[in-house]
Amino acid sequence: MSAGGISEGPRPGRGRRRAPRRAESGQRRATRPESGTGGAGSGRAAAGSRRGRRAQQTRLTRRGRIVAWTCAVLAVLVVLGGGAATWIYQKLDGNINEADIDGRLGDNRPVSLSPGAKNILVVGSDSRDGTDGKYGKGFETMQSDTLMVVHISADRDWASVVSLPRDSWVEIPSCDKGNGNDSKSHHSKINESFAIGGMDGDIAGAAACTIRTVEHNTGLRMDHFMSMDFQGFKGMVDALDGVEVCLEEPIDDKKAHLKLPAGCQTIKGEDALGYVRARYSVGDGSDTSRIGRQQEFMDALAAKAKSKLTNGKAMYSFMEAFTGSLTTDPKLAGVRPLYDLAREVQGIPTKRLTFLTVPNYPRERDVPTDKANVVWQYPQAETLFTSLAKDKPISKKKLEQSAEETAALTPSQIRVNVLNGTDTAGKAAEVAEQLRAAGFQVATTGNAPTPTERTTIGYPQGLRSHASVLSGRVPGSDTKAGGGVPGVLTLTIGDDFRGLRS
């Protein structure tokens, strides 16, 4: 598969249903597929306070549970196997929406450093269509609530799923809004990209802007994308007669319209939707805590589906709900490519399947007035994305340990002198403003003694960790020990400077 497969058009001869341009009342759009983590094979999803869980932590998944759709696709073996009627295959195959984003991603995309590997962007939107306003009204655009990057190694020997918190404060590049106008590049929550591209109800536009944003901030080239809608998730749960969850504490969440007692119980329908949407009333109230709970629920859903593999009626209903609410890029739009992908995943050893959340911390630590967002922690986030780009497995334990070591160090504690080593006048002042916006303290600006091609970060004794944090925000920079002013880093802008990461 080529790295650019996501932007190719549909294959000849396919009767694929194109994703509609505009979303009408009651129309299916996109909701939350999540990955299973750590749930028991009995199909239970645990929840409760877990207030001590660190924001960046999630647990390892079991074999074959990279994301919910993996198990769903495996169910095709039963539904279609043994000489199943051709019309069943055609019905399920024709359910899947195909969103053609060819030409919408632009030319300035990351280069695929490992063409044999696969990066799949999984999007779950919080669309309110078909809910009669129960979860909110007045949403004129699509609302993305779940973002994950599924990386499958070229040798199919390992895989990682990286959750991107919806409250991540990142740079959203210019995107086609679908109304003849382009948005301006700006900083906001990462999930705003889905809404910007989907302003006219076009899921292809929403997907394109989300892909552009994820690629821009991670440096990873996306090969495929998948999205699933609100009602499809509920249909999958209901087809299996619900999923059992075990609550350490009762839940009473008015925003999610959910009221559940403590203890183990089977939930489905609106309660299942409310459970995966609930945030402030469960755990520590953070989005990363909700990510972990969603992953556990989908793990339990996958286990329940496996237990129903011999129930043809349940499996058909499950697969119909799944395929009917799914939208993918053209190359992944079909039961066969999904099945082939699931088979590849099944061969990966249990110990080689990992779940990660991008290391992050509250943006409030850099910008006291922002109590709603998180920023990615560098250099750990850079290490994570670089490893995946080079198709090298990254140790979850080491990543978390590294994040803990620099957890107390934020840009607001780092002082920087900025020197212009280019021929562009005013470059130091320009970069200084970007650094201040990211929370860094800028001590002085000026010109470098001599022009330089390379961007460097000089650090005095005792500030190596400070330099590591800054280097994570300056892609391609070199760090050098020695010299400079005590207590202050020196950032010299070279001709290779490509801007700051958010």
C-alpha cells in the first residue's frame, strides 16, 4: 500500500455509497469507535473514581482488541462464512459510506518514512443527529469527540494506538470549510478541525481538515481514516443485548442523561451512549479519564461480540449497525479490506499491542486563564511521534517515566534568549512572539554573531532538561552544552528553522 493511499479515488466497479455532502435531520454521520483496554474476557467494563490515575496513562489491550471495529470485522467470518448468501455480503458491503477526500489534503504532507506501515486515523464524532436533541441542540457543525491514531508496523509484529485528547491545544492549519472559503491557521482544541471541515455537513471535508491537523502536529502521514456515528454505536450495543459494566460508585450525570447505581449491571441503548459520553461525574472529570473508560467499554463490547459469534441473528444486527454507521476513505470502504486488516492485526502477539495517550499537562500551567485545555508534553510527544514515523516500537513504561521526570517543568519556567542567524530581518522578534504564546519567558532578542544554516539551542550547566523541553517545540534543532548566560537558554534561528510546534 502506498503512503498516499488515503487520498486516492474509489476503485473501478465499486457500487460504494458515497458519504453525503450535507447532513440532514436523522442522517447518520460519525461517532465514537474506541479501543479496548484491559477489560476482562467476561465482557465487563470497569469504572469508578480512579482519581489517582495519571492523565497520560492507559492500559494494555488484549489480543485482537486494538479497536472495536477489529472485533466487528472478525464477526464477518461467521456472518459470511459457510456459504452465507451473497446478498448478505452485498448488503453489509454496500452499507459502508465512502468519503472521497482526493485533492483536499494539499501537497504539504509528511513524507512516509516507513511505506509498509499503516497509520489509520479513527474519528468518533459527537453528532446529535437522531437523538431528538437529548444530548444538546443547536450544533450546526459536526462535533468530534474521539481521535486515535492506529499504527500497524510494516512487519505486522506490533501495533500501537495513540489517543489524542479532544482538549489538546494545537495549531489547526488552513482548511477548506466547504462553502468556498478557507479557514485561517490558528490555535484551538484539536477537535475543532472536524467541525471546521464539516461546516456544510460534509464528512469528507471534516475528515480532510482533521487529517491535515493531525499530520501537521504529529508529523505522521495518515494512510486511512475511519469514522462512526452516534446511533451506530448504540445499535452495536443493542444487537448484543447490552454490555456489562461494574461501577465502583454510582453515576448521576445530567449532561449525559445518565443515572446508574454502583455495582455490576448490563447497559444498552441511551444508557450506553450516556456512559461513554459522561465526563465530569466519573473519575477525575478529565477527558483523558474518559478516554480510558471508553477504551474499557469497547474492550468489553469486543468480548461480548466474541461470545455471540455463533448467534447469526445477533451478529448480523451487530455488523449491520457497524457497517451502516461507518465512513472510511475509498481504499478501506468495504467488508473485504476491513476483514483483511483485521487478519493482519490478529497475528500480532499480545505483548506487542499497546495503548498510549499523548503525554500532556493542563495548559493552565502555561496560561493561567485557560482551565479547559491540555498541551502536549515535550520532548516526550516528539519522541513518541518520531518513533512511530520511523516504525520503531516505543516503550510505554519508558515514555511514562520520562514524562514523570519532566512533569514539573513547563515552558513558563524556561527563559530563552533568541538570536537571528538568518538573512530575514525581524526573525528573532517573530520567533520570540511565538515562544511567548507557547508560555516561554523570552529574556532578549538580537542577531547571531554569524549567519548559520542550523538552528541550535545552547544551554548552560544544569539546564539540560530545559533544553530538551524547548527542542521538542523546535523540530530539527540541535542542542549544545556550554556557554550562554547562567539560567537562560540560547535559541539561534538558522535557515532550516520550520517554526514551533504548539
